[in-house]
Amino acid sequence: MATTQPPKKVALLTAGGLAPCLSSAVGGLIERYTEVNPDIEIIAYRSGYKGLLVGDSYKIGPEERKYAHHLHLHGGSPIGNSRVKLTNIKDCVARGLVKEGEDPRKVAADQLVKDGVDILHTIGGDDTNTAAADLAAFLAQNGYGLTVIGLPKTIDNDVIPVAQSLGAWTAAEQGARFFRNIVSEHNSNPRMLIVHEVMGRNCGWLTAATANHYHNMIQGEKVLPSLGLSIENIDVHAVYVPEMEFDMNAEAERLKAIMDRIDNVNIFVSEGACLDSIMAEMRSRGVEIAVDPFGHPRLDSINVGNWFAQQFGKLIKAEKTMVQKSGYFARSAAANDADLALIKQCTDYAVDCALRRESGLIGQDEERGNELRALEFERVKGGKPFNLETPWFNELLTSIGQPKGKKIESSGEH
């Protein structure tokens, strides 16, 4: 039976890739604990699970509590991130985080006990929260009296069953702002093809949302079509996401007609679009594809945007192609107003759960009418596909004259 005894000490950590919510979530948790019970001690592990394994942490003292609200103004993570998977023993040993023969989960659990931690808040994406679930299960199975509470951070918005992940709205807005400057390269050369590669390994939500935000943002801008500057010149002309199957030759014919008419084409593409086909082609040439500690193909070694630029560049007879990636620009931004409101809801609720010792991932449960609750860790996983039937996405495709494309049923299984 859950205890109602208030925790004496809580710990925070952020992990995985950056997102426009980490700094604010850290600030929000500190603020809420200070508000409800300033006697509860707080520490923050430096660089995520790495800091937990080696016992490296910050102490949250009076100064940090007083100025925690400053963290809402910043991107990144003040306490640092790392990509460490507790169940990848070989990687943890190779990185010097545990000794040969040690179980990283036990090392982490023992460190939490040594530090006197009652509650661990993990702020991260699907991999981080899968690691949190593994740790929570290990703690429960081995009699450790600790509670793990996660917050869903991912700009891909692909955590099952979370309706809206923290930071995703901001990333879409920032990606659109990034492209607003890049699009001006359309007149740097005749027959210019610009490919905007957006983050999203298995899920196309961010690419679709970024394209939609950008398309809506530029409507009504003052232009001068008679001098070669129209809304069509700077608009989105195609959007390709991992969940979508399309006819490249038919699309090339459509895009070539646009190129012939306005002298440029702008494409938004997810970094995971057509990934299976591209990797199969690479492997057929004997190319070994590097993977990260979580077993995911390293997308920076695959360059999906370059592949799209090469394929379409030839087919639509572009004289010059340019590939631009907004990922690092977008994911490191400070949270916008919409995300700040969602972050506050989630951090406040996370502290409420901590006070009643309720473990889980804090989020809007899609299977319970988007109710904000502590989602059971065993239900949490990554790879939620973007729904191609989303009304605003279909309105976008109709507006730019792009066919919907067929759904790829196996999306998310790379």
C-alpha cells in the first residue's frame, strides 16, 4: 500500500536528446517542491543516468530555489544530458560507468539509496522512460523503497500513450522560423531545390507540424509576384514522413511542373522517411550502418535529406540542391507559451504524485480521454506513428496540391 509520508529527498535527471522543455521542467519541479514543502531536499544528477551511475550531482540550495523561474527562459538542460541505457551493460562498462560484472540498474539503485533519495524524476523521451521503467521494475523486484516519476520529453511527439509530449509544439514553431530564413535561398540559383530535413526517426509528427506551422505563418505576407517573389515561391511544395508511401516518379512529375513554373521547389522531409529503403540500398553496397547505445541506426551517417536531394534533383532537373537541417536549432530553443502551460501542468502533477508516492510517466492518457495522470510504465513505449488522417495535415496537403500517399503499416519498426 502506498505511503502518504512526504519524501525527504528527491532527485532530478534529464536524458536523451535535447528538447525545448528540459530547462523549464527542471525549473518547474524545483518551484513546485519549494512551494508545497521547502523542507524536501532536492539534488539533480549531472548528465542524466551517467551522473546517477557515478554519483555526480548538484545540490539544489536556496539560490537555485530562489531563481528557478529563470530556467523557463532557456533551452537545453542546465543539469546536462547523456545517452545511457541501464540495460546495455556492455556500453556502460565500455564507458567506464560500471565495472565488469556489475548490473547498472543495481549500481543506480544503490547510488539512490546512498544519496538518501525517495523520489527520482526522469525527464526524457521514450528511451529515457523505458530506462526509467526498467529501473522502477528493478527497484520493486528487489525491495528498494523508491518511487520513479517520468516526464515525457520528445520533439517527435511519439510516446505511447501520451497525447502531447513536452517541447514538441515549440520545436515545430522553431523549425518553421528556421526555414523562413533558409527559404530565401530559393532565388540564389536558377532551378533551386531546397530540402528541409526535420528530426523524426520513426514518427512524422514534427515534420508535418513544422510544415503546417510554416505554411500558415507565411500566408498574408507582403510579396511582389511580378518581380519573382510570390507566396508560392516561399511555400512548402511537398512533405514526406516515415508513415507515408508515395510514388516518386509521380511526385517528381508534379514537382517538376512547379519548378518549370516558379523556378524553385521546397521540400520538407523527416530524417526517417524512406529509411528502410535507403538502409537496404546502403547495405547492398556493403556499407555498415552505425548504431547508438539503444540500437538505433545513427541517422547522421545515413543522411536522408541528401538522398532526397539527389533523387529529386535529377528527376526535376534542378540546377542546384541545398539540404538544411533545423533539428539542433529547434530542439535547443526555450519553451513557447503553449509548452510552458503544459510543462507547468505536468510538473505540478508530478510533485502531487511524488507526495503520494505514485510511480509512472506523467502525461495526457490518449486511452482515457487525454486525462492527465501517472501512466503505468509498462504501457509506455516509443515509436507512436503519426496519423496521416490528422485533419490539419490533410488540409495542408490539399492546399499545396500533394496527394495524401498511402499509409505504411510497418512504420516505426526500423
